[in-house]
Amino acid sequence: MDIIWNVSICVTALVVVVISRWLYRWSNPKCNGKLPPGSMGFPIIGETLDFFKSYGFNEASPFITKRMSRYGTIFRTNVFGSNTVVVTDPDVMVEVFRQENTAFIFSLPGAFGKVLGKDEAIINHGKTHKHFKQITLNFFGPDGLKKKLLGNIDRGTCEGLRSKASVGSFDIKEAAGNLIIKHLIPKLISTLGAEAAENLKNIFMAFNLDWYQSFFSLSSWKSLYRSCMASRDAMKVIKSVLSSRKETGEKHDDILNTIIEDVVLDDKYVIFQTYAIPIAAKDTTSVVMSMAVKYITKNPKVLLELKREHNAILQNRVDKKSEVSWEEYKNDMTFTNMVINESLRLVNLAPVMFRKTLRDVEIQGYTIPKGWMVFVATSLRHYDPAVYENPYEFNPWRWEGKQLVNFSKSFMVFGGGMRLCPGAEFARLQIAMFLHHLVINYDFSMAHDSEATRTPLVSFPNGIHMNISPIN
Ligand code: HEM
Ligand SMILES: *[C@@H]1O[C@H](CO)[C@@H](O)[C@H](O)[C@H]1NC(C)=O
Ligand SMILES: *[C@@H]1O[C@H](CO)[C@@H](O)[C@H](O)[C@H]1NC(C)=O
């Protein structure tokens, strides 16, 4: 009896010791220095559920603000299965961007990485990143847009709006997505026939992030399934074009060809990077465009000023039938650009940017161990009342003649440093063109409830529909 009693006490004690050691290890990870303050949450799931809680549109991530008030501008946590440090100080954020590839590197949190596959095909680093970046900038930077895309975007957007107006009402986000993909595909692969291009467009349109809205509804799972299938199908199309080009050695002026020119790259990598461009472009630009239209319908003074600006462009044209020129876009759409900046700021699309440390990094007296994730919370800056007075108010005039002090620290909607979004100018141009044709040709209003939520990505649970009719 005594023996059994003793053994069970020993076993219980052992279990308690093992579990508490495990819990202790979990909440106090190894570090050659002082970790930033914070909590690692529950073993395994960490604080992931809290990170994923949805919150109001006009609100900075409560996950971050709550912890900031408890721990300060830098704190540790565990989300998506990765030990993580969140940085919110503007100087630190800019420093993280500046040290890309030396101390920090773009990365995805553990769980995402596992779903998507091995890092190497998904994430481009170093030389291959530079190569890819150069190509995207050639196509989507000012020069590429001016020479190769402006006319198409102008005509395509004008035509797209006309066909929507004949119906009378439409979902802005979907229409915007369609326009963006339609303009991108010929830049990615210029050799698809009309039918194949339309087919590829539909595949990309089937990809969406709406499943994010809730993990618990059947429609979310269906949507996730459709997005996975769409990804597979898109990569299949790209793969077949790639292999036929490699066989025949034919050359074309498009992204797919430029990527493989003069360099030897893994096919998987080329296919994934090509596929990733429309994915990065669609649900970002279309959300900002939708919200811009919504803000305009709610602010008659803004609409009036936009109409004045765009009608002046028409009046000043020598040839009344000509299309929008690059000079008009660059020089005569100042207010439009203020509206776009203000929309980008308020939509505040990316709550954080993902990085990983390449070595132990010292920040403000703390050490972030090698291999930890770093979340760069750029979104907080855009709602900072010290930079933007009444930060939740839509006020394009705040941009007027504004020389934002330390601008790159105050407006990071397109990221920063070497990873700065290469599609920024394309997104701006597409939104400007949409507003141009919209305000000069149409009366419009929001159709019904078009509430936006953050989960933490921005979504419209009831869609975002507008009514539209030609001005007569
Ligand atoms: C309003 C629309 C957009 C927003 C707010 C946006 C935002 C961003 C941000 C914040 C990053 C940096 C991510 C990081 O540092 O971790 C990024 C990267 C990127 N974006 Fe955009 N983006 C937009 C539109 C586009 C468009 C239209 C394209 C394609 C034409 C595009 C292609 C890319 C690519 C390829 C990268 C990766 C750059 C790199 O790794 O160096 N984006 N975007
Ligand atoms: C809008 O923001 C960009 C930076 O992305 C800046 O260069 C530009 O001057 C801003 N435009 C206006 C009208 O404030
Ligand atoms: C701008 O940034 C510099 C360097 O970080 C800093 O010394 C200066 O105080 C900043 N200016 C303002 C007005 O924030």
C-alpha cells in the first residue's frame, strides 16, 4: 500500500514538474539578453485567437493598443505558432525596414508558412528579390505605366463603368477587382488569346480572402476551398505557358518572360511569383477604391471638388476626344490624389507587416532572439492623432500643400524600405481613372448597408454596392 501510495505521489509530482517546466519554458523563451515584456498566451495557440478577433473599421487593432498600454511600444507575444515581437515606435519601424536582409527578412508566421509550403518558392530574398523587384517596377512604375498601361486602364475603366451603368447597380469591390485583373493579365502573359485571358481572369476572381470573416461558417470553408482551387488552377495555366516557352525559346515583352530572361530560376519560384502579383494587387486596390467611393458619397463637398477638378481637365483639352494623358494624371489631379491618400490612410489595409530576425537584434535595451517573428505595426501610425488631427475623420484637405514632417515615418500604407510596394503607382492610377470617369459621367450613391469590418483584414460582410446612372 505504502509503495503504491509513494509511487503515485512520485508520478504526480513528476507530471506537475514536467508541465510546469513546459509552461515556464513557454512563457519564458530562451534569450541571450532581456526579452521585451509581454505574455506568450496559452501553450501552442499563444494569443492567436485574440489577434483574430474582429474589430470596428474606425479603430486601430485592439490587440496591439491594449498591449501597448500595458507593456509599452515594444512587446512580445505568440501568434500563428511563432514567437513574435510587435514593434510600434515609428523610428524602430523605419529601422526594421532599413535593415531588411541584414538583421530582418520578410517572412510568414509559422502556421502560414506551413500551409503555403516551403519558404524558398514563396518568399524571395536577396538577389532573386532584387531581380523580381526590378521587373515589377519596370512594368508598374511610372515609366511602364505611362508607356504601356495608361491607355488600356483609361479605356477599360470607361468601358467597364458604362456597362455597369446599363445595369444600374453593382458591387464596387468586385468591379474594381475585375478591372485590375483585366489590366494585369496581358502584362503577366501577353500571349493568351481573348478566351484564355478571360478564363485566367475568372480564376483570379475566384480567389478571395472572404473566408477570413469567420472560421465557423460553412460559406467560409467553401470560399477557402474555392480560393485554394483558384490558386492551383492559376499556377497550372502559368506553368503550361512557361514550359511551352522554355521549349520553343520564344520571347515576349511580358513579366513571365522577363523573369526567366538571363537568369536560371526554379520553375516553381517563377510560377509562384507570377501568380502572386494579381493576388497582391486585387483585394488591396479594390478595397481602397470601394471605400474611396463610399467616402465621396458621404461627403458632398468632396464630390463637388472632384467634379470641379475633373471637368476642368476636360475643358482644358485641345482635342476634346483625347484620352487622359500622363501629364493630366500627374499635374491636374492634385485633389484626387489627396482623396486617394486619405482613403489609403483610413482604410489602413495592413495592420502589421511580417518580418523575421536573422540574428539576435538589440532594440531599445531589449533583445529579439534570432528566428523570431517581428510584426511592424505601421497601421497605428496612420491613426495617430499627433500626426493626423481627428484621425478617424475623412478629410482630404489635410493633405493640402502638406509637407508631412518625416513623411516616410507617417505614411507607410505601401510599406517601406526594399519591400516598398511596387504596385503603388498602378493602384493610384487605377483608382484615379475610376474616379475620373465616375464623377464626370455619372450620378451615384451607395445602394444599401455597406458596413466594413476588420477581421483583421478589411471585409464587407454585405458587399459594397452602388447605384449608378448617367448624368443627363
Ligand atoms: C492600394 C493598393 C495596395 C496596397 C495598400 C499595397 C500594399 C503593399 C504593402 C504594404 C507591401 C509591403 C509588404 C511588406 O513589406 O511586408 C506590398 C508589397 C507588394 N505589393 Fe502591394 N499594395 C497595393 C497594390 C498592389 C498592386 C496593384 C500590385 C501589383 C501590380 C502590388 C504588388 C505588390 C508586390 C509584388 C509586393 C511585394 C514587394 C516585395 O516583395 O518587394 N501591390 N504591397
Ligand atoms: C500622397 O502620398 C504620396 C506618398 O505615397 C506623396 O508622395 C504625395 O505627395 C501625396 N499626395 C498628396 C496630394 O498629398
Ligand atoms: C524627424 O526625424 C528625425 C530623425 O529621426 C528627428 O530627429 C526629428 O525630431 C523628427 N522631426 C519631427 C518633427 O518629428
